[in-house]
Amino acid sequence: MLTATTYVARPPDACWRAFTDPAVLAAWVPGLRRVRVIATGPDARPIEIQFEFSASLIYTLVYSYDPAAREVRWEPRAGKRDAVRGLARFDPFDEGTRITYSVEHGDGRSPAERTSPQDILDAFARWMQDARR
């Protein structure tokens, strides 16, 4: 599993809420074309989401949440060869948030389809700063 960290000058709760909101994922995840929530849990959080990057790169991920630790984990369900598994954690740091992001790519992904964890974090940090969420 590959891991990266970054700092965002925004509160941990704001980062946590934005990162776990499927309605805004396509706004900051590089190459993501469509997001569809398949199922939600009793707390209304999405527990399964379908991701479409291209006509040939479509998969679903199942999510588990630890709100007290501000940690979210995901693992593939449909399209496992092309999917990712990983986690993100949002910790208070200085006046903002230190985000740790770990990802493991499925064997079916080509090198061009493998976004580094640092690229994902950089995209999220830029979006959070630009959007002032």
C-alpha cells in the first residue's frame, strides 16, 4: 500500500466532511467522470459508491467510517481488478489538518490509471483551499 500525507489549512471536521461527501468527489478527484451512490447506511453515509473514470474503468467501493477518529476505509466490490482499496485519516495539526492517505491499486490498472496518493492529496488540498469549504 502506498501512503502520503499533506497539510490543509482548514479544520479537520471540514476536511472529513468534504472528503466523505460523494456529491463533490468529481470536483476534485483527478479523472473522475461520474459518481453514483449505490447504498447508504442508517446514518445516511454512503456505504457503496460506483466510480466511472472511463468507459473501461468502472468499479464500486464499499466504505466503513470511524467518525471519532475521522478515518474512512474503502475496499472494492464490483470491478475488483480495476478498483482501489485504502484509507484516509484527518488529524488536527497546527491550525489545520494533517491528512494521511493510503491506497493500493488493483492489478487490472495500467500505469497511466494509477494516480499516486500524493497526487490525490494535492488535488484535494487545492480544492479545499480554492473552495474555502
